[in-house]
Amino acid sequence: MKKFILNLVVKENITLNTQYSLIILTSADPLPPMLPGQFAEVRVDNAPNTFLRRPISINFVDTTKNELWLLIQKVGEGTKKLCEAKSGETMNLVVPLGNSFSLPENIESEVLLVGGGVGIAPLLFWGAYLFERGYKCSFLLGGRSVENLLQLDDFAKYGKVYTTTEDGSHGEKGFVTQHSVLNGHNFDAIYSCGPTPMMKAVAAYASRKNIFCEVSLENTMACGFGACLCCVTDTTEGHQCVCTEGPVFNILKLKW
Amino acid sequence: MKKFILNLVVKENITLNTQYSLIILTSADPLPPMLPGQFAEVRVDNAPNTFLRRPISINFVDTTKNELWLLIQKVGEGTKKLCEAKSGETMNLVVPLGNSFSLPENIESEVLLVGGGVGIAPLLFWGAYLFERGYKCSFLLGGRSVENLLQLDDFAKYGKVYTTTEDGSHGEKGFVTQHSVLNGHNFDAIYSCGPTPMMKAVAAYASRKNIFCEVSLENTMACGFGACLCCVTDTTEGHQCVCTEGPVFNILKLKW
Amino acid sequence: MVDLSVALGKMQLKNPVMTASGTFGYGTEYADFMDVSRIGGIIVKGTTLRDRQGNPYPRMAETPSGMLNAVGLQNKGVEYFIEHIYPTVKNIGTDIFVNVSGSTVEDYIETAERLNELDKIPGIELNISCPNVKEGGMAFGTSCPSAAQVVKEVRRVYKKEIMVKLSPNVTNIADIALAVEAQGADSISLINTLLGMAIDAEKRRPVLSTVTGGLSGPAVKPVALRMVWQVANAVKVPVVGMGGIMNASDAIEFILAGASAIQIGTANFIDPQVCVKVLEGIEEYLIRHKINSVKEIIGALEI
Amino acid sequence: MVDLSVALGKMQLKNPVMTASGTFGYGTEYADFMDVSRIGGIIVKGTTLRDRQGNPYPRMAETPSGMLNAVGLQNKGVEYFIEHIYPTVKNIGTDIFVNVSGSTVEDYIETAERLNELDKIPGIELNISCPNVKEGGMAFGTSCPSAAQVVKEVRRVYKKEIMVKLSPNVTNIADIALAVEAQGADSISLINTLLGMAIDAEKRRPVLSTVTGGLSGPAVKPVALRMVWQVANAVKVPVVGMGGIMNASDAIEFILAGASAIQIGTANFIDPQVCVKVLEGIEEYLIRHKINSVKEIIGALEI
Ligand SMILES: Cc1cc2nc3c(=O)[nH]c(=O)nc-3n(C[C@H](O)[C@H](O)[C@H](O)COP(=O)(O)OP(=O)(O)OC[C@H]3O[C@@H](n4cnc5c(N)ncnc54)[C@H](O)[C@@H]3O)c2cc1C
Ligand SMILES: Cc1cc2nc3c(=O)[nH]c(=O)nc-3n(C[C@H](O)[C@H](O)[C@H](O)COP(=O)(O)OP(=O)(O)OC[C@H]3O[C@@H](n4cnc5c(N)ncnc54)[C@H](O)[C@@H]3O)c2cc1C
Ligand SMILES: Cc1cc2nc3c(=O)[nH]c(=O)nc-3n(C[C@H](O)[C@H](O)[C@H](O)COP(=O)(O)O)c2cc1C
Ligand SMILES: Cc1cc2nc3c(=O)[nH]c(=O)nc-3n(C[C@H](O)[C@H](O)[C@H](O)COP(=O)(O)O)c2cc1C
Ligand code: FES
Ligand code: FES
């Protein structure tokens, strides 16, 4: 897919809570085609101690309103600065980057999307995409506490939402992989994005049950488009770049 | 004089024209004592490519309103960023730094303050200070064009204002040292701040006429308080730091 | 119209803006962002005799105004390059140089020999300065005899332009430059990355899987400029300067210091269009200063 | 209460935070900003046998995340120090070290001899690494025999703590460290500045009067960390780390890499209170990680 360097306008910056912001970007020109699972490399302006762009998933694309959403968690100086963006400012993105989730083979598939923390970001776009194409999805979203569960109302538009929190403040208490829906249901495809230990647990479950499963990996990236080879993960085919061969990988391919 | 590290609040940022801003700082606590000729080392926040503080003269201190004024010309990234300061933001200053102008010996002295461009910054405070103490001053202010003549109304409160511009757009056409007031009048003390060639011309005039003359020098500074020895100028007493032995020097001491 | 062409050893580049090895893939990665044929020359990824998997993850750490990398020359080997990559990149519209690395002198020789056959590759950049591989690599570039030996042996088998890329991790870079010049280097490029390290204080661990890695980006620019100036004053062959170039002004500083051409590395990651912007900026500078040819400012620093 | 004291050769510092020579004047310059007696140790300005005017203006250039300086050891000489400065600084409330430089070995010896007499000066830092002087200076620190010679001769006349400060502008810093350790250095400090250069593209001139100068600040931190780690793994004497430390986390990185103490230089210019902030940050880190003594994390990097 053709990649672009875009100056998008911050239409709105919605502070979800102290840790997370949802940034709605727009443009006078139509946005280029993008797929769920892809990400953007966002330039951080006015930040004295960051230097490289920051990889951020495409959280949602609203083609009717020409909007691109980014869901950002403040973890360090770069994300903190991005979360301070004000309406009317521009943000510079290299987009769309990486591969995307693969559609389940069968329209009848029972699909589960499992997200943890800010890892839910690409799953909203993916859930909407599946829903529009007639797939039936469920969402299993987890977080340490209720503040780490995000965009629940948005997810609810596209399927049933199950939640877990480690402290029991919302949904079932525990980790996503302990949720009762995993016992009750037989899923045909699972897609997951979140902290690595969570994805590994999801992958273990899928392997055990022989379920098709893709996960979206993070990695330290310098370029985001295959030029630096800094972002490798070990696979059955050797070192592969998460930014071009991923971020979405079938778990059968990963050696982690 | 005791030096402080202060977080002052931007009360107002007055854009004088595309090149210059007047920044009015204030504080809940009373400002420390400061003298005309002294400067501040201002930290530049949110600027990715500046690293060191920027030396900026104390333009004016209004003790009644607890205000400290900085007059800033945009020349590079640091000053540009400072000129973007918004009301309510804080600015971090190390202040007051350097020596100060010396009072003329005789209250009857005819005093001339000669400034060029943003070099007028310390002269406003000095003019006000002299005026309050009963000295009679005149101001000779020059610039390339009328946009480079600043704060003329403020200066007019403390004495007669003469101007020159290189393009003749305000006052007499030419350089400050060509102004007719220098022929008509006999001054007893001259103080100058501005571009080096201008100060050298003023110093040459003062030397010729044997007039007491002090100039305020610039230099590249890393610390601003005598710790790094980066800011020397050559004097009859060897290399001296502009930030501690200056910025104000009697022209008899300078080897330039 | 200003003349942007520069001489580089046996050849002529259409302009002095090149890309630095390991930061520009095979050029095609940037095709969406700009017309890569406008670039003066592209140095492709570090290539070795045999396939290399490179170092384990993590390979990258951001540092103040720079980054550390520990890629470790991941590449599919020279045969794969010749069979699968050369056929597509040879028509990219500008000069392509292959950056050659090895663990032994024999590796260098064999790789260079294979590349000598490729019509559309006018030269190689001999990387005797990679800090991210266990054997060979940087070691060759940190002593005069070993640097000289590699160049001497490769010179025997490689007939076209040999650009030798020096390591900055040395006491006296000019000595190394003179040693490789004496063995027939057509030009000298510098600097490769400075050996550095990053630590995660909270985890009490090195950030990189290899503990140390190579520092690049604006942080190293002052060191790179100094070394380019020292080398340009020592040797007669053309010098290609790099290290932290982010814009045209940086590029001009290297040219004034004595570089006949420059390479852009890390900056490509932040602005994938930076090469053409630098090119346009150099042109604008020459016009503004009423200079007809970029050649006039090579080494024109007034001391 | 955590224990912040560290051993440094023959002595004990109350805490590991020291100031770097040439950036902290004689300590008194910072008295308005903080209680300087809280600092673990102050290294005063580079001192030479005779008065030095230093280099002409301009002496400073800002660079990405760093600065170049070309002060050139401006100081009034050791006699002036003893007569006029020592009487006031000796009661500053913390250990004062004098940074000693010379153009010849004899200079070093004579200066050290004079300083040996001063009761309240527990040690000297031998600067064999200053890049900003024409003769001597850095040259001593860039070869093992010359580095060893200076230390050997000074060791004969100076009885207290000798900390030897190394130049980073070398191929193999561990070799130099071993050479000075063998001659009786009590501790080793590093890094001094990296040799760099800045050019004004518009004026086509070097920014510094001396063309090249010494690079310091966060830009050099990755190189400094790497060298501290290499040296700490090579020698038995304590290592004092510096180069770009801006905050407690940076300081802890150096300690984890093997430094028994650290020095803060350029950061003092930007935040004149940084030394006490780093001190407090180290204490906070130890408490948070439930570590009783800073000594437990010296060299505690897990590879
Ligand atoms: C493909 C991809 C998609 C992503 N999508 C999102 C998203 O939609 N929303 C979101 O909030 N975050 C997302 N991230 C993570 C985000 O890129 C990092 O949180 C961000 O780069 C950290 O920058 P910082 O300056 O805030 O923190 P830093 O100060 O750089 O680092 C703070 C901490 O984060 C870690 N970190 C830094 N960079 C990365 C990185 N690239 N990957 C993983 N950890 C890192 C550091 O090791 C450190 O512990 C994504 C990452 C990748 C690779
Ligand atoms: C004692 C003193 C008082 C000053 N008072 C004022 C004032 O009241 N108002 C004001 O607008 N400016 C003042 N200046 C000048 C001001 O400090 C510089 O313009 C500023 O540091 C430039 O920073 P920058 O990031 O904008 O430009 P940079 O990008 O750093 O540099 C742009 C240009 O300015 C030159 N420059 C950079 N730093 C200095 C410096 N410290 N001195 C001289 N030239 C420099 C550079 O060589 C370059 O050509 C004063 C300087 C000194 C030493
Ligand atoms: C991710 C990365 C990979 C690199 N790989 C190579 C390489 O394979 N061969 C080589 O000679 N230099 C390699 N380099 C060094 C660059 O070519 C260049 O010398 C260095 O980065 C300095 O330039 P810069 O500051 O513009 O990046 C690499 C640099 C980076 C950042
Ligand atoms: C302005 C300045 C002057 C310096 N003068 C000396 C000196 O006289 N003697 C010395 O050994 N090091 C000197 N240095 C080097 C510092 O002590 C220190 O080694 C170096 O700056 C790296 O630390 P930093 O990055 O924390 O500044 C000087 C550094 C600067 C910035
Ligand atoms: S981030 Fe550069 S190749 Fe993946
Ligand atoms: S600026 Fe540091 S001594 Fe003057």
C-alpha cells in the first residue's frame, strides 16, 4: 500500500483519563486507504528529549467524516507530548505502515478480539471492519483496573463486550485468559493485541485449542517502514521486521 | 548580589512586530533586587534544538507592579520559542546576573544613552533608574528601519529621544554616530548597547571627545554566572568574563 | 542554474547527496516518499559473503539527539543480492554502491569479486568500521595495518570505485585514512557510528541485546565534522562526510570542512524526504551566495 | 536511611555526586543556588603551574544536546590558587580536588608537589585529556606510555589520592586505564570531552577560535557509559564516571556500569541546582528499590 507523509489537523483531543487520550485527526483531503492492524509513525514536535517518531496504531478510521483516530497512553515523554496536542494543531504522520489482520476464512466464524490496556487500539478498527463485512465478533478486553478499559461503548457497537480487571473493578476479576467466555465458547479465530505476557497467554490458549490466532506485536522502531532493520522478532523464517512483516503475526510463525 | 532561580509567570506577551516581543513577567513573591545592565539566563522549554539557557537583559523592573520585562528579538530557535510564550505559562530565569552600569559622578552630568536594535533593552531600565535619581538623560536610538526602533514612548518618559534609521524611515537617516545631536551637545557620560560595530563607533566618538563611556557587551555564554569561562573578552587586565566582570565595561578597559 | 555535480575518485556524481548504508534499505523503501532517482548516490545495506541473521532484539535505543543501533549486518548475503535485489535496484535511476562487510579478509575479497561483475554497480563502500559484529568489522578499521590490508587485497580484485568507510572509534583517524589511501582507496567515507551504550536504570540491564551499539544522529555531528576536516586535510582522495546531517546547513558544513559528497543516515527515519530537501537546500544556498558550482565550496572553510 | 557513602581509592566520599572540573568554578559560584557542602566532592577548575590566559573568544558553541568548549585551561596558576583561592575554598564543607594540567611532565610534577602541601585538599585529578591546549594536554592521555609516564612521575611526589582523568579520543580506553593503574593511580575518572568541531555555514568559518573544541553534555552520554563500563571491567581501582549526566537516572546508569562515583559538568549550567537534585534522586531510587547502600549497585548491571 502506498505510504504517505501527512500533516493532519487535530480536530479533537479527548482526555479519557489521566493516562489515555483519544486524538481525532482530520484533513481537508481525503485520507489514504488504510487497513486495520496498520500503524502510523507520528512525529513528536516541541519535545526536547525525543528524537525519533513514535509508532501508534490506527485506532479507527471514519471515512464518512474523514477522521483518523489515535488512542495514546502516556508512558514517556513522547506519548505525553502527543497527548498534549491541541485542537487546530497539526500532527505529522507517516502512514499507513505495516501489514494488517487477515480476514477469517469463513463468514460464519466466531471471532474473538482480545485486547489489554492500550493494546485495544487496533482492535476497534478491526472490529468495525469485521462487523461491516458481516462477521460476528466478541471482544474480550482486560486491564489492571477499570481506568484501563477504554472505548467500551465504541466496541459495543460491533459485538458483545466481555471485560476483566485485575482488581475486579469492572467485569470478571483476573486476567483476560481466565475469563469464563473462553470456557463457554468455541471460537474459530482469535486476534489479540496487548502486553506481551497477555498475548503469550492468549496464544497458548489458541494453540491448545488449535484456533487460528494472530497477534499484533510491539517493538522498538527507528523508521517504521523497513529501512533500518531495528525492529526484528524471531520467527520460523528467521529475524523479521515487525514494521513490515508485522505488526500482525500468526502465532504459528512466532518463536517467543 | 544574591542570584536566584525563579519561575516567573508570563503576565503578558506583547508582540511589538514580527521580530520583537515584550514579555512581562510577574510573580506572587516580591522580585529580588536587580540593577540596570544586569541580565537573566532564561531556560527555553519545549525547544528540541536548544540546550543551554539564553542570556536576556533586564529591560525594565516595575517594583510597584512586581513586573520584570524582557524585550526579545527572534534571531534563532531559542529566542523564537521564548517569543511564543503564552500568558499564564512560567519562564525559568537565573537572575540577576552580571554587573551594572555605573552612576555618573555628578548629578549635573549630561547623560546620553545610545542603543541600537534590541540593544536598547537594558537602556530603558537604566534610563528610568537615572531619571528617578534626578539625572538628565537623552536617548539616541538607532535601527535599520522604523520597525527596529522599540519602546520609544517608554523612553520618552525619562528624557529626550533622538532616533536614526538607515533607511530614513524614522528620525535622521544614517547611523546613530552620525546624528546631529552629537555635534550640538557636550555629553559628560555615554552608555551604549547594540551591535558591536555601533558600540565601537560610539566608543571611538567618546574616546575622541574624552567622554566617560560604558558599553554592554554580548558574548556566547554557557552558564552566565562565572562557572564556565566561555564568555571572555580581551581587556587591559587580560581575558575577563562578560557574564561576571561585565556585561558592562568601561571602554578604556576593552581591547577590541 | 547551479552545477551540483561532484567528482568522486574515478566517477562523477550528479550531486553530493548520498544515503548512508543501513539506513536506506535498498532505496525502494523510500520510493513512496520521493523521487529517489534525484539522489546523488545510494549506498545500500551492509552486504556480507553469506546470509547473516544479525543480532537479537532489542536492537535500538533512542539517546539524546541520537540513537544506538545493534543491527549487526542482517542481510541475505551477496549471492541473494546479485540474484534477487540487483535486478530491481539497478534501474533505480542513480548510482548504487554496495556496502561490503566481512569477518575475515577473505570474506571481503570474495564479496568484492562477486560484485565486480555487476555492470550497474559503479563502486563499493568497504565497511571496515561496523561496531555491531563480534569478529572483524570495526577491528579492521581501528589499526593502520589491518585497515591497509583489507583495502590492498580488495583493490586486487575490485576494479571500480572503492570507497573506504572509516570508524571514528580511533585515536588518530587521519593515520587510518592515509593508510587506506596508500593502498588504493578511491575515496574515503566517514564516520561510521561511535561505539556507545544505553542502560535501563529501572531494570538494571543494558537496553541493547549486544550491550553496546553504534551511535548516530545529530549528537555525533561535532565529532564527525572534526574528523572529516582532519581527514580532508590529510589525504588527496575525495572524502565523503556523514554523521548527524539533518538539513542542508549541516550538509554544507561537511562540504566546507572538505567533503566532496555527504551521506544522510538517521535523518531518513525522521523525515523520509530529507534527501531531496537537503539537495534543494544546497541549491538554494549556492544561489543565495552566488556560487556557480558546489565544487567551489568543497573545503572552502576559512580558518 | 540509606547509606550514600562510597570508597574512592584511599578515601571515603560522603556521597557519589561530584562536580566536573571546569564547570563548577571553585564551588563558590554555586553557593547562591544550593548548599554546596552537600555535594560528595568538588573538582575545581583545571590548574596549571603558571598563569594561563586560555584561548581567544569565541570559546563556546551549542550543538545538538551538547556544547563545544575551547576554554583552554584559563587559570591564574597554582601559586595563585594556593594563596588566594585555597584559603576560602578549604572550608566549603566537602572534599575539594584540584584538577591538574600541564604541557610537560615537569609541569605536572611541580604543580602536584605544590598541592601536596595543602592539608585540606585530599587529592588531585590528573587531567591528561584536555583537548583545548596546543602542547601536552590530550596528547598525554592518548598513548599508554605517555599516560603512564605522567602518572608515574606525579605518584613520586604526590602522596594523597591521585585520580587520573582519561581522554575518550582513543581507540582502546581500557588499555590506557590499565597503564595508569599500573603506575599507582588511586582512581580513574572519565570521560573528558570528545574532540569536535562546529562550523557556521553562512560565514564559512569555524565557530570556535581554536577550530576544534571539546564536546560535552547528553550527546556524549552513550559513549561515556560505554567507556566507563569498559574501564570498570578492566581495572581494580574505583572508577568515576561522567559525560552528559543530567539527572539521577543518568547517574544511576553510570553507577550500574561500574562507577563508584559520578561527576556532573555541563548540566550545572542549565540547572545550577542539579547536583543536589541528583543526590536526592539517587536516594529516592535506593529507597524505592529497597537498597540500603549505594555501594550495592556499583557495577550491578545484569548482562
Ligand atoms: C506497531 C506499534 C503500535 C503501537 N500502537 C500504540 C498505540 O496505539 N497507542 C499507544 O499509546 N502506544 C502504542 N505503541 C507503543 C508506543 O509506540 C510507545 O509507547 C511509545 O513509542 C513510547 O514513547 P515515549 O516517548 O512516550 O516513551 P519512552 O520515553 O520512549 O519510553 C517509555 C517506555 O516505553 C518503552 N518504549 C519506548 N518505545 C517503545 C516502542 N516503540 N515500543 C514499545 N515500547 C516502547 C520504553 O522501553 C520505556 O520503557 C505502539 C507501538 C508499536 C511498535
Ligand atoms: C548579556 C546579554 C544580554 C542579552 N540581552 C538580550 C535581550 O535583551 N534581548 C535579546 O533579544 N537578545 C539579547 N541577547 C542576545 C541573545 O542572548 C541571543 O540572541 C540568543 O541567545 C540567541 O539564541 P537563539 O536560540 O535565538 O539563536 P541561535 O540559534 O542560538 O543563534 C542565532 C544567531 O545568534 C547568535 N548568537 C547565539 N547566541 C548568542 C549570544 N549569547 N550572544 C550573541 N549572539 C548569539 C548565533 O551566533 C547565531 O548567529 C543578549 C545576549 C547577552 C550575552
Ligand atoms: C540502523 C543503522 C544501520 C546501519 N547499518 C550500517 C551498515 O550496514 N553499514 C555501514 O557501513 N554503516 C551502517 N550504519 C552507519 C551509517 O551508515 C552512518 O555511518 C551513521 O549512521 C552516521 O550517519 P547518521 O548520523 O547520518 O546516521 C548504520 C546506521 C544505522 C543508524
Ligand atoms: C566549559 C568546560 C570547561 C571544562 N574544563 C575542564 C578542565 O579544566 N579540566 C578537565 O579535566 N575537564 C574540563 N572539562 C570537562 C568536564 O570536566 C567533563 O569531563 C566533560 O564536560 C563531560 O561531562 P559533562 O558532559 O557532564 O559536561 C570542561 C568542560 C566544560 C564544558
Ligand atoms: S523500524 Fe526500521 S525496519 Fe522496522
Ligand atoms: S558564561 Fe560561563 S563564565 Fe560567563
